[in-house]
Amino acid sequence: MKLPQAFEEKMKGLLGEDFDSYIACFDNPRYYGLRVNTQKISVEEFRRICPFEIRPIPWIHNGFYYDGEKEAPSRHPYYFAGLYYLQEPSAMTPADRLPVHPGDRVLDVCAAPGGKATELGAKLQGEGLLAANDLSSSRAKGLLKNIELFGIGNVLVLSEEPGALVPRFAGYFDKILIDAPCSGEGMFRKDRKMVKAWEEHGPEYFCKIQKGIILQAAQMLRPGGLMLYSTCTFGRRENEEVIAHLLREFPEFQILEMTPYEGFSQGIPGDLEYPDLRRTVRIFPHKMKGEGHYLALLQKGPGEEAPRLAGSGRPKRLPEPLADFLGEIQRDFDPSRIEINKERVYYMPSGIPDLRGVRFLRTGLLMGELKKQRFEPSQALAMNLKKEEYKKVIDLSADDGRVFRYLKGETLDVEDLVPEERGKKKNSWYLVCVDGYPLGWGKLAGGMLKNKYLPGWRMC
């Protein structure tokens, strides 16, 4: 592979005698990975039912390698059930190494397409808040789909320049992840087009953007909160120098050690005045079975915390069709958190600030729509539920051909599964599952299931 001479010279200075090993790794095949959605299924259970040959990624507790030349996990029903996310192994590391716990308020600043945001949301286990932001509205739409596919409902999906969020969220978040836009040097082996992009917009272009983003994010972190900065590039200009810039502007920050792994390479302070930059981490593709990455875990020092916002707590009378449908669900929804905007019904996270003037694609869980005298549940609600939380379920096995027909939007004959519905004319909403994991909705009448799987998600 032909690499730019300027890049090779930089890597020789960075790697020294390891440079030849790095160049040799371009002849090796890339690695494919999937990450288990632990909000829906345990790692142990996934390994039991997994239809593919997988091997653990040793530094990611819920990550696995698969053979991308033989397997097609994006075509399996379990993918459509949101049981896993397909992600390059090294790219799993930032969200894995940011300690997130249920109840935290978490921001993913540059979140599309959602590989890191979905892991952060899964760690929350439905408690707290995930704010996932991406400046590109088109990319944010793909981000929203992946978040809903994963069943994450305690969410804000935003599409803003990070600086525009600071006035609304100053000192608000417990944890922040910045997977910053970068020159992509670590992805050269995976995607050869990145080389041309590097020649057009190299480190000088991106480091200015990165310094702006990290300072804006720092203002949204509460005192004592944790922030993880990452890139998929190697050079110090976009990595250690960005962290040093943060430390000069906000000296209350300190660099923390991360959970180690034998393949991690320590940071390179060089002539910078912060020796703790050695605590930051590089992943090199000639030392680990993954592509290139850089990570720095930081903690904000003590200070005055912003007040924690509480929900309104005001009781609400729900429309009868909505109340009737919620009566079919074995979960307690707080009526004070249900918001109705025109026809759409949302279940809002508690304690969110005023978002007027902020561009967003979603606030909370879209539960469905009120239409005349009926309520139609959403695809997002189906993915957020567990099988045992809904009374009426059609559960298909993964090897039942009707699963694929359902995912393609076809009407199904399910009389063998619901014989008690034979001859009935009244439509009933059923939650369609594969091996116990929800896929979407269908409306049953007389043993025939009218397909309500979201058209934009259907399998081609």
C-alpha cells in the first residue's frame, strides 16, 4: 500500500524500530467485531444462542471477533432484535473504558453513527440519561435508528454544534465521551480511502476543531465528572497536544489511568509540560488485533455543582386509548413524564433542561401516536420492551421462515401460534419476537398478522 511520504516520516519518528512491523501489518487482513447489547441480553446467554463462530476480544468484556468473509451477522434476525452492534474492535475501547453506571447523565458529543453511544446507553440500563449529539442532521438520523434498535429510551438525540449546547448543559453531565473528528490515520488499513482524505484534510485542519470541542465539552461536565477523549489517529498533534491544551485552559482537570491491557501503548508527552500524558493510551494495529486508536481519561476537579433539575411531578390524565394500551404493559410508566406533542406520545427522561432553540431529533422514548380514538404503538416502544412485559406476544424461532417475511413487511399466517384468535374480527396489537426478543408490532385478526414493522427498517 502506498502511504504519503509525510505520514511515513512522522510514523518513523513516532515508532522508531517498530516502524517496519507497523508497515508489515498492512498485509494482514482486517478484523471484524460485534459487541453484545447487555441491556437486552447477557454475554453468557448471547454466547449460548449465537449462530456464528465468535472469539472474545480480550480487552472488551462484551466484544467478539467474527469472520467477516464467511459470516453475515447484519442479515440475521438477532441483529434486527438489537442484540448486538457491528463495530471495529479497537473502536469499542472508548465506551468500554469510560465508567458509566445506571443513573448517570452521559453525553456523547460526536455520536453518529452510534457505535459508542449504544454502548453508553446499554450501560445505563434504562436509568439516567444519554444525550447523543452529532452536528450532521443526516448522520444523526442514522444515530437515532441505532439507538432505537438497541432499545434505549432514556435519550436525547441532538444535532448541534457543541458550543450551542454549553448554555443549556453547563456543569450538567456526569460523564462525557468525545470521539473527535480526526485525520483517521488509524483507519488506513481498514479503509484505503482514508489516505486520500488525510492528504486533503490532515492533522493541522482537525486539531483546531478538536481543541474547540474539548473545551466546550469541559464546560458541560460537572465537578468530579469523567471525560474520555478519543481519536482514530496516531499523531501527537491531534492527541497529546489537544489534552495539553485542555489542561492549560482548565487546570482543574487531571489525567487518570485506564483499565490496562497488555497491548496498550502509553502516551508520548515529548516536550509537553505534562508527564502524566503517559497515562493516555495508543492502540497500534501491529501490536493488537484491531485498528489504530488513542484514548485519554480525564477527571474534572472539585467545584460548585450545577443544581440537579427535577421532573415536574405533576399528575396527568392520559387519553383513554393510551391509558388502555398502557394497561396491557407490565411496567409502571410515571404519568408525569408522559408528554403529548400533537399526536405523538413521548416518555421523557426526568430532569432535562429547557431545550427550546436547540435542534434535536428525539427527546425521550417515542411511545406511539394518538389517531382519532385509537393509539398506535411505535417501533421504538417495541424495541424498548421485554417479552415478559407485554401480554400478547407472537414468538418465532430464528429458523422460522416467517421471521424474514415479517422483517420484509409481509402479512403472516400465525393461526398455529394463536389458535384462540380463530374467527375473531377485532384487531389486536401483538408484540412480534424472535426467540423471545422483540422485533416490532403486528395487528392480529382471525389468525392473520397484519405487518406493522417500521417501513424504513425493513430488510431488503
